[in-house]
Amino acid sequence: MRLIYSALWWAALPFVLLRLWRRGIKEPGYRQHLGERLGFYRQFRGMPLPPLIWVHAVSVGETRAAQPLIEALLQAYPRHTVLLTHMTATGRATGQQLFEHHSNRVVQSFFPYDTGWMCSRFLRYFKPQISILMETEVWPNMVRQCKRHHVPVMLANARLSERSLRRGQRFGAILLEASASIDCVAAQSEDDAERLRSFGARQVQVTGSIKFDVNAPPEMVARGVHWRAGFGERPVLLCASTREGEERLIIDALASIKQRDFLTMIVPRHPQRFNDVAALIESSGLSFLRRSDLKGALNAREVDIVLGDSMGEMFAYYAACDVAFIGGSLLPFGGQNLIEACSLSKPVLLGQHTFNFHAISDTAVAEGAAARVVDATDMLYQARMIATNSELRATMAQHAVAFARRHQGATERTMKILGTILNP
């Protein structure tokens, strides 16, 4: 099975690289550092590499979630450097932005493709003391090579939905072997822990979600408050991290409302879709402005929509809104992280499809921090109702921040587990 898996990787490699090059048309970052994906690290030659703690965060969400853990690692192990790897260009850009003040102690690279040869080259070059894989990133050949090179593997902030479990079981023995080779797992919830154990993982402990420990940068909160001053007295709805197809549903629902007495901000999850969403809004006849066209205050007193076509400003968008809808949940994408909105005391709305964040979403609804919506029209109705009802808005805001604070502490619990490995 492993031979077939590896052969498929080699056979697919020309097509994978072609797709990477095509993605680079809209996102130039995908055409950079190609050698790293193949196990070549020329840019690091001549650099004396100190002891490395390797953290793998595939994309934007995982990179932002890893921030509290990386900050804790840098503080607890001052002689070490963190090697931060990614699969996506946006994840790498996010990491660079988050840790630019640690430029001498955080080294970034792309994760190599999952062939034994490339993974072995990666490990021989960097010689990490430990591999910390964030959330669900279990690559069979890399885990096997870590075992061969005596690099302990930890799956941190681990989650596994029922859907992912069923999908993973199709690959049978190879993923079961990889799961069993992971030295320890820090799971987000007891449900995640049970599913991971059933998938072959051992030494599983429930630590909670590290995302609860992410703090909003003060400068981003101040920026959002500054924007809010330019929005006027209208209520503000934020549609955060929307996915393909959801923007059309939201825009069509907005266009059907005769009297729009609130402002809607739409922030697509993927930057390559910013222009497509702008074209959708323009074709609807709604008035809008783009974040990228303005600096300083967003003077949006007379437009229907603000298109958030910027990276790294999500906390500012949350700070500027009255109600936040979390995208990826109107259509079956599995939802996105609602914790950041809750931490800033924002009432949250969710669609029906939150299977990637099942436990957190259901808990937030049960604790009064969030509410479910049926479709885009219902979402707009509930958003307006919450925004214009000061008592309801204040109650949900209190529940939201209480929910966010109640579940903090996962970073500290994860660091205790890491200490048993790095300081045996």
C-alpha cells in the first residue's frame, strides 16, 4: 500500500507542479520557493542552524492557531529556533506577518511533498528535535521518516470530524500506521480524542483548542474602531471567511431587500477570489467599496457593502462590526473558526454546516454566544434583529466573551506535554 501511495505521488508530481504554477497566476507566492516543496533548501545554505523545534501549520487558520504555542515555545526554549512550515502561500505570508518581530528565531519553509525521498532530505537538512503537526496534518511518509530519523511527532490542537474519519478509513492500513506512529496527541475535545483513538492514535490527551488563547493585537482592534467611525450610525454585519457560492447567496439576499438600513462587510476566505466577489457585487447593482482602495478610515456611509480584500486584518473587521456571520457554514464546507469573533464580544451567526468545528459551534450555541441560521435571508434577518435590539446584542456579547474566556488554557496544557518530550 505504501509503495502504491508513493508511486501515485511521483506519477502526480508533474500535474501537481503545473497546478501550482497556474495558481501562481493569481497568487505569486505559489511560484516562489518551489525547491523547498521538492526537498531542496539552497536559500538556507551557509546559515548555522540552531536546535530546531518544527511546527507545521498548513494554511492561514492553522498558522494563526499556532501563534500562542509558538510564542510559548520561544519563551520556554530560548536557545531554540522554531521552523515553521506551510502548504499554502497565504499560510506562509500569514506566518511572516505574525512572527516578523521574531525574525531571528522563526525560520519558514514550505512542507515537502509526501514522498519518502523528499521527506528524508527535509529531515536530514533541518534535523528538528521534534515535529509538531497542527490539527489534522498527518502525512504517512513524513511520519514514517520522522520515526526512522528518531524525530518524535506530536499532533497538536488535533481535531477529527466524523466525516474526516470516514474519509480517512478508506485509505486503511497506511493512515492507521501513520496514526499509530505519532508519539502523542493533544486533542481539542473528548469527541475528537475518541475518533483519533479509533483511527489508531495513542497517547491521546484532551487539552482544548489553542485558538481560544489567541489574543487580538491591540493595533488591529484600534484599526477596527477607527473604521467603525467611518461607517456612520448604521448597524454593521460582517460576513467573515466566506467560501465560493456563499457570497452570491448573501449578495442576492441583500439585493432583494428594498430598504437596506445596515452595512454589510464581506471578507472572502481566499484572496484569489477577491476580484471575483467584486465582480459579483458590481453585477448585482449594489454599491460597494474595496478595502484595498482606501487607507486610514473607511468612509462607507453611503455604500451597501465593504469588500474586505486584505490579508491579516480579520481582527480589525471583527472589531468594526456589530454582528458576525462565520462563513463556510451556509454551504457544506464545514464552517470556520468563531472564537476570534467571540473573544471580541461579537454576537455570532452560523449556518447549518459546521462539521469541521462541531463541538465548538454546538457549545457556543448552547451557551448563548451564537445562533444558527437556515439560509442567507434568515441570516440577514437575524443579524438585523440582533443589531437593532440593544438588550439582545448585549446579552449575546456577554455570552460570547464568557464562552471565549472559559475555554482558554490549551497552550499551557500542550506545553506540559511537550515538556515531557523536550525535557525528558
